[in-house]
Amino acid sequence: MKPKTFHHASLKSPRLRRVLQLLRRRGLRGATTFEIARQCRTTRASSDISELRYNGFTVLPTYVGKTKAGLKVFRYKLWPDAFAANATPTL
């Protein structure tokens, strides 16, 4: 059986750029999966976070609680070093 591979977008992707810009704007407040999905017009917020990690960013999850429906809520924050202007990897 072949090992599964992770298909990821590069930082040339407008979708990933929107998520990265949102997380940078939000700073230490971070953003929940719902906020990322709504503000970045994506249906794959968790995958977008994984793709940012694959592209070298440290994104930290914080468990916030549960919704009334029992779904877990996480808030994602960029590691502070990623706020520096020169922290963006070369495209």
C-alpha cells in the first residue's frame, strides 16, 4: 500500500494568502474556524491552516469550547515571528 501524500497549495494561492492576511491582522486574538471560513470565503479552513503549516508557518490552535450543537471550537494564531514583514517565505 502506498503512503498517502498531502496535496497542498503554495503561497501563490489567493485562498491561502487571504487566510494568512487575516491571521496577521488578528494578531494574538487569532481567528476561529468559522471566522476564517466567513472572512476568507473558504469552505476548508482547517485544511488551509494545515497548508500554511506545510508552507513553513507556525499556527497554534487553542481550544475555546463547544457550540450548542457540541462541536469543538478552536482559535488559530500565528506564532509571533510570522508577523514580521520579512517572515513571508519567498514565492
